[in-house]
Amino acid sequence: MESIDLREAATLPPDEVMRRLETTPDGLSDSEAQARLRRFGPNEIEQHRASAFGVLWRQFQNPFLILLITSALLSLWLHDRSDATIILAIVVLSVGLSFANEYTSERAVADLRARVRRTALVVRGGKPSNVSLADLVPGDLVKLVVGDIVPADLRLIEVHDLECDESALTGEALPATKSAPPCVAETGADLASCAYFGTVVKNGAATGVVVATGRAAAFGSIAHQLSNRLPETAFQLGLKNFSMLLVQVTVVLAVGIFLGNALLHHSILESLLFALAIAIGLTPQLLPAIVTISLSFGARRLAQRSVLVKRLVSIEDLGNVEVLFTDKTGTLTQGKISFRQALDANGAASEELAVLALVCTDVVLEGGQVISGNALDVALWEAATPERRAAAAGYRVVDKAPFDYQRQMMSVLVDTPAGSRLLLAKGAPEAVALHSGSDGARLDDVVNRQMDAGNRTIVLAQSTTASLTTVRAAEEHSLTPLGALTFADEPKADAAESLERLRKLGIRLKIVTGDSARTAQVLCRDIGVAVTGTLTGKDIAAMSDAALAEALDRTSIFARVTPDQKSRIIKLQRAKGCDVGFLGDGVNDAVALHDADVGISVNSATDVAKDAADIVLLEKDLGILADGVVEGRRIFTNTTKYVLMGTSSNFGNMFSAAGASLFLPFLPMLPSQILLNNLLYDISEMTIPTDNVDEEALIRPAHWDMRFIQRFMLAFGPISSVFDFVTFGVMIFLFHAGPELFRTGWFVESLATQSLVIFLIRTRRVPFFTSRPSWQLTVTTLAVVAVGALLPFTPLAHLLGFVPLPPAFFGVLALMILSYLGLIEFGKLIFFGATPARTAGTSALSAPA
């Protein structure tokens, strides 16, 4: 096979390009395709594989980790090998834990993304078949229809009114018109005879030969960069704001501690390391790992429920959805469209019309089976008897104008068995009426009766203008309506139950459909859904943004809407302060999917819809989607548990350390001990993603609220500090402790109280009695407390700066722990008594709404 690039291919005749690529009109053989796949590699721009090195490298991008390593090196330089060894050991353990969890999570997500099916219609060995996108090779013949994402760089061979949206690559808003003849171009962005990898077919159809795949494609690297430019979600913005809050608190506290200790004539280096340890101890270092583990754990749980997550952070936003826009086909209905009958203008069944309807289709057949085509055309062929198919075969198709969403019609130019030339068109009743030159009042009555019965109805029309040689949108004029084609899509048996689940989750459902308003209204009536209001695309076009925004709350059905109108509706709904989800599966849904907070599609959707979506459902079922919403809220709830725990207990302990360092003649805890305490505490929290969540926390969406987190930190942090200072008094006045005994006692008390308090912080209910933690969280928490208590009695004690504690200490410790937990429980009653039940950001501790 000769080498050829896209620009050269654009200037050559199609036959010459195929000769150079060593392919034929029958395409490549399977064996040759496999050989080329081994030579050129998979047709992938971005390979969704877990990278161990990439995950490990990310661990060392943590600024606090860099500070720890710097501290260890500084200690080595000052010949303080014990501190250096402890700090480096903590670094290795921390990095190891984070790496193991994140790498496992990344592998799980890569496996999930691989399950999103992407195919292209390819001719191999003379037979059309759906081939995995990754298996395309140079020389393959590919067929394109409306809604396809161009799967590789193609030299177009046969074109039918093809237009491609190349805006993502060229910045040009209008679709590019394509043609088959050779062209001459100065740049790689204006090749009319080629279709670029990653662009979208907006209109028409075509056949092309693959010239380049993957990163070798003309815009492969650009498409890769574009695929990585994802906007931050509301959850990510919340994490960023939370991080900024911590940075502010940490900087102020660390600088104050360093200056205070330096003024008290403590060692400058010791003061610096202590301030650094305080800063690190105040920061929930494992928050990124906790978030990643929570999300990947949730993604695996969702995968078991037939929900695939392409972008992990979108799980959180799914849980926050308040308004869900969805089409009705396959969501509220069974999604299996069946052809019922062809009716003439008198409402009588007509076999002649059924044959003409079969002629006016755009499908790819192989062995009598439909390989590709839109749902209505597929239904026509599946319902066709052998006699009807034979009659349709008597018509010779001269040209066709495939369906597009602007015209809402398709047309074919055919030679009839009688030798005349006929233009057939079928589409939405109002679209055909615009091009009709006759009075269709009788047919309107037939159409209205069918729509009132809940049937999807389109109109078949003809024009006998003999001068036609090709089909063009402008020539779809003087049409004579022939009759109506009716289709059925029965409501799902569990549709009403799924809708009730969403309602109980606080989600408002709105239907956005290309079908008629009547059909959607009848469906809602059949499944028991109240219709609060209906707007059509014509209504929306006449409304200002302000008027449409005002009408959104009282409208539940949007019918006959265009892609731009869908996007407009989504944007205006978001502007009203709602988190918006959009469920769609067609090319006309792609922009709306991108504009929503959470774009949701299905595995059977068009490629452009699946690419635009954040979440892909293996089954188009609102019940499955409700499971995803619940999982998203569960993950957000468990994430906020860690945030509230980390900010309150860490703040309390570090505030205690800072205060004690100002009046004690020695540091209350060594920097390495603070780091070890923080690490052990974080290990106990690693299992928070597995924790059970109270039902009331799942009833309504919740969002980040930095003011609430600040109030929580300032309310519960000082309670922790009170018991720390009690411990200081016990160690000094009761046990007459020196530096080593003092540090040991506070280490054990601090670790025990801040670890055990998770059982209270995790719920507003009475812990264990009415809200039970997961067994994983219980085991790890108790294990860490036990490790902290036993460390002073192990051979590591001397290295860590610990000494054995007197037995009486543990009796006092038990009393202090019980008192501390009791005071926290009492504090919860006061704090949440003055806090709204569904304060944003408090989902972990929500009261019934």
C-alpha cells in the first residue's frame, strides 16, 4: 500500500485514491484489515488505559508532600537521622496508600469507559457491517449518515448533500459543504472532498475511504487536546473553594506558630519544622484520594446497575440534579417503534401507500436485514411483507435527500415501474404542509385523530415534476399529500413507578421531544403524569429569553423543538439556579448534552451524543437513572463527611498544639509525631467511601457551602481543643509528665478522640442505634485507635519518641473519650437545631426534609 496524506488524497480522483490505498468498491477483506490493524495500530486518539507512572507522578505533585520531603532532607543535612527516617517512612506509606487506591480506581474507570460501544458502518468483503471504531484501518470504506462522528480521515467517494460541522477544529460556525470531485487547497482545513476525524455529520450522507487513523489523522492531535478541555463541574469548583479556605487558615496559623515559637527563643529550625507539621496536620491530605476512591467505588456500583460513568466527577453532579429534561422515546416508552398502517386521506388503510413509504426510506440492507437506518425507516422494513418488499424493489432510486433536523423531512427521486419519475417525501405533518400545494384538510383530520390516539404520525407526499434530475431541499415544492404513516411505541410498564421515584428524589421531569405535542400529552395521560403546560418549537421561536425563562416553571412538555431550542431551554433553566440534567441520544441532542450540568446518553445512541455525554446508560430506563442519582448523593454525602471530620478535628488538634507550644517549655508533640498522628487518622478515614448513608440524606440534592463548613469547623474544633487541654492538665498535674510522657499521652488521646468522633459526625441520628456505620469503617477506625494505644509499648517507641504510659492513664482516657463524645452529641443537637435541615453542603448530616 502506497503512503498518501489527506491533502494529496483530496486532489486526486476517488479511483486513484482507492488504487493507492489498494482497496476496491467491495472494501478490504477481513484478513487484510487485520494485517493493516497490526501495522497502523488502533484507531484511537486517546487510549483509556490506566498509567501506573502517571498516577505515581501525580502523588508527587502534592505541595504538602514536597514540603515533607524537603523537611526530611533538611533533617538529614542537620544529622537528625531519626526524624528524617520517620518523615520519609510517612512519605512512602502515604504515597503508597494513595497510589494503590488511585491506580485501582483508574483501572476500574478505564474498564468502564471501554464498555461504551462505538462503531462505524464499514464495507468489507462486499458486505456492510458495524465495526468497532478502534478497528478501522486505512483503505476501509465507511458510510456516513446524519448524526455520525467521522471515525477517521476520509477521502469522500460518493456524496449526497453532505455537510459536516467542523467548528471544533476550524472555528467556523457554519457547516462545511462536502463534494466528491478532486479539489485544490492551500491549507488542510478547507478540503471539500474530505471529511475530518472527529467532525460531525450535520446533513446528508456519504461513502468515504479511510486515509489516516488515530493520531496520524490531520487533526488528531488537535482533537486530543479538545477532548481534554473539559469545564469544571460544580463539585470541582466546590473542592477548589474548600481548598482555598484551608490554605488561608493554614497560612495564618502556621506563620503565627512559627513567629510565636521563635520569639519564645525555641530553636528556629525546630520552630520551622513544628509550624510545617502543624500546617500539614491541618490539611486533609488524603482528600483527593478520598474523593477518587469514593467516585470510583460509586462508578463500579453504578456499572452493576447498567450506568457507565465517562467522567468520574459527574457522579456528584448527577446526585445534585433538580430538573431533568428527557425525550420520551425509550425513556417513557419501550423504545421499540413499530409500523402500524398507512392511511389515505379518507383514513382507510392503503397497501399502495405502504409500498411508497418503503421506497421513501434511507437504510442499509444486507441479506434482507437492516444494518443501518433511523428508527422509523427500520420499523417500515421490519413490518414489510415479502410482497411489499418485492413491489418496492420495482422502483429505481435516482437520488435522495436524507432526513435532517431542520427540514424534518427526507425525499427520494425514483423511476416508477411504469417509467415515470416521481419525487417522494415523508416527514412531520407541519413540515410537509409547508411544501404542499394542495388543500390537506381531510388528511389533517386523519393525522389529528391518530395523534389523539397517541400514535406517532408522519405524512407521505409526492411530486410528479418530470424535470427533476436530482433532489434538493429547494425542489421539495408543490407536494401533494398522499396519506399518513402511523407508528406505535407503547409506554413502559414501569414508567409510572420510575417517575414516582424521581419525584420522591426531588427531581422535576420535563419532556423534550421532536414528536407532536398531542402524542406527548397522550403518553403523559396514559402513565399518569400531570401536564402543567406545553410549548412547541414555534411558540419558543416567538418568545424572548425573559418570557421563555418565566414560562419554564409552568411547562412540562416541549414539542417539535430544534437542537438550538433545546440548548436555549437548558441554558435558561440553569440560569434560574437549578442543576440540570439532560437525557438524549440523537445528533440533535449533542449541544444540549454539553450545555447541561450532567449530560446523559445511552449505549445505543449516536456517536456524537455518546461523546457529548458524561454518563452513558446501558439501558434507557429512568429507574436506572434514579439509581444513579441516589449513588451520586451517597458519594457526595460520604465526601462531605471526610471534609467535616478533617476540618473540625484537625483544626481542633492543631489549635491545641499551637496553644500548648506557647506556654510549655517544650514542644507538645514532635513534628514527626504530628505527621504520624495525621497519617494514622487518615488511614482510619480511607474507608469512608464504603459507609452507609442515612435515607434522609438522599431525599434532596445538596451542594457545597463554605460558610457552613467554616461554622462547623469553628463549632466542633474548639470542643476537641477543650479535651486536649484537659489532657495537658492531666499529664502535667496528675502524672507529672516530662516531655516524652506528655507527648505520648497526648498522641494517644488525640488519635483516639479524633478517630472515634467519626461515628458521631457521620450522622445526625443517634450513632449505632439508629444509624450504623459500615463494617469497614468500624474496623479501620477501631484498629487505628488500638495501634495508637499500643505504639508506646512496641520496639518502635524509642525511635518515635514515645515511652510506656502508666495503666491509670487508660482509665482517665476512657473517661475523657466518653465525656468528649457525649459533649459532641450534645453539640450536634444545639448546632443543627439552629441550622436548616437541608443546608447546602450538609448532606452527610441531613435531617429529614
